[in-house]
Amino acid sequence: MQKKLVSGAAGVLGAMILGAVIMLVQGYNPLATYAALFNYSLGERFALLAMLRNSVPLILTGLSASIAFASGPVNLGQPGQLVIGALFATVGGLYLDLPPVLMIPTLIALALLGGALWSGLAALMRRLFNMDEFITTLMLNMIADFFTYWAITHPFFDETAYSPMTPLMNESGWLPEIGGLSSSVIFMILAFVLVWFIFSRWTAGYEWRISGQNSIFARLGGCEIDKNYTAVMLLTGALAGLAGGLVVMAGPHRFLKGIGANYAWDGVMIAMVANNGLIGTVLYGLFFATLQSGALGMELITDVPSEFIQVLQAAIVLVVVAGRGYLDLLMDKMTARRRARERAAL
């Protein structure tokens, strides 16, 4: 764990230095730019609370990708699963009228169901026709985009709107704020605790991890590969669907065109940087949310285009992923030399 933290911190620092060099070449002050960036995402209470809210879809889709990749399935359907989950929650919020104590859990369950159903289609095609989920999940992303766009322009279109969107859902389905903190953050934390327990402490999670490392060994050891594959696909789809449902329920409280933004692809990127570690996914999700939340303030104060954050995120991915193996090898050598000197001293 300590080695992963050191490796990750070194990679992020290297990427930040690379970003500073790029800014210097372009004639910007990197110290002032980074100061404005972090001030507008962490410097004030309002900015911090906004950053935490923005981190919810990044962390949940990142967890979805991390669990899938670590367990074997290459589920790249988070974008489609997110918007389907968001649509399910929105439609439930339009037609159900329950007290908040029942409405909110119901809409969350619908979001989980929507994401799981969409990933379940890919799992079903794998089980029935041996179709690679790498391809089917990518194809289902496009179908989900077209399907949700059709849904918000025809059956669920708000007649008073000038662009594709649904009407506002019933207020009883809106997620409340607690001291300014969106309760979507609380649901995200609960989801993380649950999946961490399943993945790290349950027998099923152990079998998933073994299957991801060596499926032949897992099969010979008695693991039910097909059953575990389906369970992983459903769980990871449900996590992405939950992300979409929480985005809608926390605001804008309706389904808008483009509501999925780049949350899911950023989540996949975060999973890659975290090397599929669940705790690492949360930490990198918070860091990426910090960068994205402070981008606008950075541009206002320093005139550095907010698109620079995309460059910085790409640099972080390249430096951390490419340098991970070298840094791990370097730290192993340093540890071996230190232990050799200790033995020699004895």
C-alpha cells in the first residue's frame, strides 16, 4: 500500500511539473495558475462542497471500471449504463409520488436497476453467443445515447422547454443538502463501503480477484467463472447507473441532453491511473474532481484556458501509468539494498 502511494504521488508530482513546463513555454505563471486552481476547488467551504459533489460520478464510475478490470470483464459501458440509470431514476421521479423517505430509496433502486440491466445485456450476449464485452459494451454506449435522446425528445419531452429535456421530477425525489453538502456524497460513500467489503472481505470478491489474475487457476480451484462474470457485470453496471441517478437527483432534477458529460470516461481513466485499486480510485477521483472544479476559476484569474486541465489529466495518466513499473522496480531495489546493509551490519 505504501509503495502504491509513493508511486502515485511521484507520478502526480511529475505530471504537475510537466504541466508547469508547458505553461512556462506558453508564457503563463505556473505557480499563480496552480494557486488559483486549488483555491477555487479547495480554498473555500463552498468550493470544497462543490468539489465533493462533482466527485460523486467520477468515483462511482471509476469504482465500476476498477472492479470490472480487476475481476476479468472489460466493461467499458459505463457511459451508457450511467445515462440509462439516470433515465430510470428520472422517469420514476416523474410518475411516482411518494414521501421522500420512500421516494429517494426507490429512485436510487431504479438507477441501480437501469445500469445493471444495461450491463446485463452485454453479459447475456457473452453467455449466449460468446460475444466479447469489450465490443458489446462500447456498442451499447451508442445505443444508450440514441435511446435516451429519443426518450427526452418524444415520450418524456417537456413541452415548455426549448431543448430536449424532461420535466422536473417530483420534489420528494430531490436529494437534500446537509449543511451545504449534497447527500449524493453520502450515498457514494455508502456504495464504496459496500463494494469494498464485497471485493476485499467476501468470498465472492476473493473469487473475482483470483479470476481477474488467473482465470484458469480460478476455474481449477473451483470458482464458478460464468456465475462470477455475470455478477461482476451486473454490479459494475449498477454502480454506473447509480452515478447517473445521483447526478439527476442532486440537480438538475431532470434528464438533460448531455447530462452524462465525460463522467464515465473520466472514471475509466481514473481506474487506469489507480491500477484498479478501490481506495486509489477514490483518491484519484477526488483529485480529478479538484482539477475540474477549479478549472473555471483558474481561467478567470490567470487567463489559462480551462482546457489545460484536460492536458494535465492526460499527462497524469501517461506519467503515472508509464512510470508505475519503473518506480516500483526502483523502490524494490532500494528496499533490497537497505535490507542487505542491515544484514551486513549484524
